[in-house]
Amino acid sequence: MPVHPLLLIGCGRMGRGITRMLLSEQHNQPFQIELWIFDPLSEAEDLCQQEVRASGVDGKLRHVRELLTKSDSMKLETVVKNSTADPSATKQVISILKKPITQVKPRLILNTATFSSQQIYIPLALETSCDYIDLGQKLQPMDTLAAMDFSIQKNQRQVRVIQECGLAPGLVNMLATDMFYKALTHSAKNHVHTVQMRVGGLPQHSDKNGNLHYGPTFSPEGLVYEYEGNANCIRNGDLKTTSTFSNPEYWEDPEEKTSSFGIHPFALEKTNLQTILENRLQKKFIRWQDNTLYLVNLQARPTADGTSRMCYDPAIYERVTHLEYKTLRFSPHYQTWNKMKEAGSLQTTLDYWKLNIENPEITGYPDMVLLRVWTQIKTNDRPSIIELITLHDDIPVGDPHGFTAMQHLTGWPTVDLTMILLKYPPGTDISQRPHLLYPPSAQTAFKRSIEDILQNGGIIAPYELVRGIAYLQSLIAYDRIPLCQLKVDFKSIESK
């Protein structure tokens, strides 16, 4: 059986979960993985190693640090900590890591580190001729990505770069794009009225942190970036840029007389999910009706990067009137956040979260994820929808034998895209092409076919590559996620 070296960078909670997923999933593949890990902080690597051992999952796990001198390890720790402020950091990190990575010869670099680290690790992947995947956010401008795509092709590097492979951006965009194309085939005018995405990572214990009703499940810096960064959307056919606390006309709150479909109650029909949440959510966030538990009193606002680069993709923006992404929270989360910021108390809370990011009493665990995507071909059509509710595995928080809801919906899409690239390296006969991919001739935003990218290298988004609906249905069918409920309703589209 062939063995493929793979390098995972970043050993935080998400990186540790994906490490266990990779080692577990390899047993379903026609190859084995030699998994190397690297984190600028040696303590994070040690914690990852301990978690893997405690989980009992089989597989090879090695440290790139084994191939570094002690002085280089210390230098890396300093450089990466200051990478956002030091423009020379990329060159320094590459100069240190290039030699050991060349020794490892990984087929792929999987970057699960913070969103700003791509400025270091994409150039490193190109330097070492490795495929590259990350969890996304803070993409470079489209003209920069186009130039990188052209350079990869021109220099015949055969490096496939797939950014934004997590949940949002990531899985939600795969679903939205698939639904968009499905609606388009039933549209008489080759145009779709709306494509909408809503996702919320929320604590099951909604009383956490008072009226914020929230606890962190990733770095507070990332959360601040989502709330303060630019959020792109298409409204009335025009590209618009907003942010979480600007443009009130984009907000969705339960107090509105006509509540937006995006924050309509989520219906929980599975009794095991009902039992868990009934005793954890505050009464104001649940309602019973006809043996169904409804999650209510939600709000939604635009946050950075949720639309991925769909707003700049001519295959989409030329044929849709409205395209938006918003993050779901328990009301009044956003008003409370804003009041704390104005009062000067928000930074203290964020610092406290950062210091206690592994403390389940402070964080958002046990967590759940709400996802809703819908399309309408015409203004007054009944929405065609996908709704997914996913819960933290029903085991103690921190138990390495299970996963959080956020790990499930961020990790598995990332792992599966990794496996696709490993199974289908450049030069592979097209008859071996993974079945979940769009057709070989389908075009990317940079006017290249998918198959050209896969065979010759380049930049491609997950939503351009994978048929999201079929992927999600297969993910659920494999029972990887014990506590989830999926609803798919395309009757409105199919009636056209």
C-alpha cells in the first residue's frame, strides 16, 4: 500500500481534531498517510501528540521539529509570533522550513493555523512544490490570485492551491453554489433571484457570558476580524461591501414585524437532539409545537468573508440579483457586543477568552452549528432550502474520542478535500477522477477548466470543485457525525 507524506501546520483545537480525522480516515483509503505536524509552539505539538495517543487512533505522527536545530526552532517561534507586523517574516520562515520540508517531501501542506498565516505558508508550498489547503478567510484580492494562478501554470509547478476549505467560508459556499446551479437549470431567464447563506456556531448552554449568549470556539482575534472586516454581498445586482455593525438595513432581528426567512425558527424533530438541547438552552430560545422543538429568537448580520469569492465570480454574479452570507447568533448578541465595545469592557472579555480558550466553562463548548442555505428563482417563490443542525458529540468536552460540532463541519470537508488531492495527483488518468467533483470542463473564475487545474496546478475554490449537495448527503450517510439533522427541500425548484 502506498504511503503519502502529509504536513499539517497548526496544532490548535481545530488542527488537533483534523489530525485525528486524517489518521482515522486513512483506513478508508487505498493508501496510508505519514502525517507530519508543525506548530511554532512546541507545547501545541505536544498537546496534539497526547490527544492522538489518548484517542487510540492508529497512524504515523512525526514532528518537523525533529529536523530543526534548537536555534531554528526558537527563531521560528519568535518570527511567527510577529509575522503580521514583520513583512520579512515570510522569507525568514521559508528559509528555515524549506530544508526540513524538502526532506519530508510532503504531497500536501494542510494549514489549520490562524487566518493570517496563509501569507507565509502558500509561498512555502509553492517553493517546495506541495499542494496546499487551508481553512480560509482574508483572501488576497482577485487580481493577485489570478496572477498566482497564471504563475503556477506558466512555471509548470503542478501545485493545486485550495483555500477556504472549512465551514464558512467553505462548506456553506459549496452548498450555495450547487443550489444556485440547480436553480439556474430550472430558470426560464437563466437568472436566479436570490442565494442566501446563514451559519452560526453557538453554545448549547445559551447562558454563557450573559447577553452575549456566546463562548469562543476559535481565536478571539478571528472573531474580531469577522465582525470588523469587510463583508461582501450582491444586492439588486450590485456588489456591496458592509460590515457587522454598519448598514442596519442588512440586519435581521427577531423584533422585526416581518421576520426574515434567515432567522426563522429551526425545527428539531430528532428526539435525541431535542433531549440534549431542551435542558441546556434558556427557555427564551426554544418553543415546543406538535412534538417538534423549535430554536427561536435568533438574529443575523453580515460578517467578513462568508461569501468567499462568489461575489467576484462572473459565473455567479452575472446571473443572480441577491447573494448574501450572515452569521447567526442568539439575540441580543450583537447589540450586547456593541455596548461592551462602547463601554470599553469588550477587550477585557476578549483577553480573558484568549487566556481560557481551553476552559469549557468559558468557551462555547459543548457547541452546536446551525446552517441554512436557500435559493429563490423568482421574488415570491417558496424558498428551496438546505438546513443542517449539528451538535457536539454527546461525550464530555475535551474527550479525544469525539469531536465538537465546529470540528465536524470544518474538519470533515477539509479532510475530504485533502483525500481528493492525494487520490488524484497530476498525471492521473481521468477515469480515476473522484465522483463528487464538477465536470472536467467546468470553468473556474480564472477561465480555466477544473481538469486543467487538477492536472497542471493553479488556484481553485472548494465551491468550484465539489458538488456540495451530494457531498453533504454522503457525509451524513457515512455516520461520521452522530448528532445531526439534515433537511433538503427542492420542491420549489423542481416544480418549475
